[in-house]
Amino acid sequence: MPADKIAAGGADWVENWAQLVRERDTRPTRAGTNVNAWDERAARFAQMAEDLDPESDPLVTTVARSLRPSDSLLDVGAGAGRYTMPLAPLVGRVTAVEPSAGMRGALERGVAARSLANVTVIPASWQDAAVDSHDVVLVANVIQMIEDVVPFIEKLDATARRACYLFIRVEPREAALAPLWRQVWGSEPLREPNFLDLYNLLFSLGIRPQARLAVRRPEERFADLDAAVAMARATLSLTPDDRRHDERIRSFLEGRLTPQGDGSLAGSFSPQSAIVWWDKA
């Protein structure tokens, strides 16, 4: 049975969430749920999946502790497989739901390269996906883009037999590039729904989750400065062919990237995130 609903501060947390998403999506080049925009980011996300260390990643280690060899795991908005691939060897089967063809291609190549025979990829958004019940459901860095969030959460909860895990940012993804954002857009970065919004929203729906802040991710590696500029361009909600701000971006990054022995560059640009979960039993 769901718990009593608690609206912290008397706020309408559902409308608060929807308003934040609407305001965030007013930026013309904002990716949001635009599938084609995510296609363009597939190569970068594939590299992030390749670079992930499953022994130290906070989300992988947290979810892994709850998994059993016979479990079914559902990864909603799986992207290029950053979490699907390290968790797949720990369970009986994995279903990865992903609407972007570019992301699915990267995921399928990664799955094949690792000979993961227990992964099924479903080409659909979560709202449109037809899936059966799974023991554990995982959603990483997706829910903050969903305006109509209540049906999204209700479907997650109904699909999970034992537990739901959500991974969401505590601060805007542009936080590390805020000075650049102000120069490019002439304003502060737009706020998106974050950990605190989600936590209060869930309580208002009668779900009482557990939560913990994740250790900040280690430095991100880039093959060269051009790769780092491409990352910054995407984070700043600029289209890949919009090069008007590249010199400004390069100058900013050069002071924040450290050369590595293999010729690559490393820097910390990821915001802090939080893990939110609830058990069904």
C-alpha cells in the first residue's frame, strides 16, 4: 500500500516539476526529448560507457548490491549502455529501453563486443514501450526531461517487482561551465528538475524513497581539445555545427584540462548526482 502523501511546504510538486521542464525546454537548441539530438551525442556517450569503472561507479555499485543472479533488470533510457553493460553479467536478463537510433546502435555494438547474450533492446520511449514486469528498474539521468512525470513514475513503479532506482543530478549539468553559459546566452543556466524536486515529488505521490548523494565522478577524459570542445558545445545546448563560440570555449577549457601521459586531456565537468530508490516489498 502507498504511504500517506506529504506535500512539503504545501507546494504542488507535480506542477513545480512540469514548470521547470517547460522553462528548460524553451531554449531552441535544447536536446530535451528530441531523439535526433540524442543521436548526435551517441559517440560521446559510447566513450563514456567505455570509460566507466564498474568497481568505483556509485550507481553501478549501489544497484549491484541489490541484484540476484536470477533477476530481470530494466534500464529505462539506456542510452549507449553505460549501466546496462556492467550490470548485465550480474543478472539473468536485461531489457534496455531506448528511443534514439544512434544510442541504440552504440549500445548494440557494445553488447556485441562484450558477448552479452542476455540483453534485449527495445526501440521506444518509456511512455510507449511495452514491457513485462522486472525485478529491478533503473532510470539514470532521464526523468528530469519528462514534463508529464506522474504517469512516467507510476509506470516505473508498476513494472518493478522489487525495487526502483533513479539517478538524478543535484545541480545543473552546466554548473562547471556556468561562466561560459553566461557569455554564450547572456543569462544564468536554466534550472532543471533535480534531486530535491524529485525527492519531494515522490513524497507527494505517496512514495517514500531512500536517497544518498553519489561521490563525484572522476575526471572525464578527452582524446584531444576538439573532443572537449564538442562536449562543451553539447552541454551549452549549442548545435554541433554552431562554431561561433569555439574560440571562447577553447580558451576556457585550456585552463581547466590536464594533459595525460597518453596524449589525452582530463578535466572535471560532471555535476554531483544522487541515487534515489524505493523497495516494493
